[in-house]
Amino acid sequence: MAEPSGAARDPEAVSRFVEQFAAQLVEAGLPRMPARVFGALLASDKGVMTSAELGERLRISPAAVSGAVRYLARQHMVSREREPGSRRERYRVHGDQWYEALTNREAVIRRWEGALREGITSLGADTPAGRRLAETLAFFEFVEKELEAMMERWRAQREERFGREDP
């Protein structure tokens, strides 16, 4: 499906970008199929595609698209929405997907902190294992505070650079 944009694009160049970017995401730990689907959505002008469009663009099965989108939605990297007047779903990548994904990680970090506190209590703060857990906890507490401050700075910079965007 062609992008409704004034700029002509070489479909092969777009495909190469999607695959190269997906390879970088895979190297960073994202599963291969979700990385490819995310790359395709990111490279589309509207940032929205149906399962059929993703399948055609990436030459993958509907089941592969479904599994990839399910994974990406759990990671807050894409959202699902109904196509107006249809039962078909569309999948959307937002400009703030990285912000959302990192914000979701803050909740994970807080859960890890709770588990580490319990571990320190269980193992004893004065044991080698307890001290190691305490250092790990201190690291995550530091990261959480820095991440919060960084996200505040990002919101201000994003608004200055790109203006307000509706979620």
C-alpha cells in the first residue's frame, strides 16, 4: 500500500530501513517479529496500519502480525484501535511511544525495588548477599529518580521542539 504523502519513496529503501532498524532492536533484546512490525509502523507516514497492510508490507502471516502486536501493546509501544465503521483493528505507533515505554519501565523498577527490600530483610542487611541487594536497590532508586527528572526535561524539550501533540 502506498503512503499518502507528497514525497516519493523508494519502497526498497524503506524496506531496508525497516529491516536494519529492526535488527538494531533485536540486538537490544526485542523479539524479531515485534521489532519488524514496530519498524514498519514507525516508517509509515500515518503511523497506523491494519494487520493486512503489515502482513503485506513485511510478507508475514496474520498470526505473526497478531503475536507481534500483542507483544508491542504490552510494552506500550503500539496501541490498537477500531477502524471507523468496521470490525477491523488498526495498529498505531505514537510520537511519544518511547516516553510511554520508559514510563512503563518505571513501574517495573518500583516492583523490583519492593522485591529487593524483601530480599534484604530475608537475607539480612549485614550479609554479603544482603549488601549486594542493597547496592542493587540503591542503583534502581537512583535510576528511578533520574528517569523521572529526565522525562520532565524531555516533555519540555518535546513541546518546545515539536509543539503539543494530542495523545
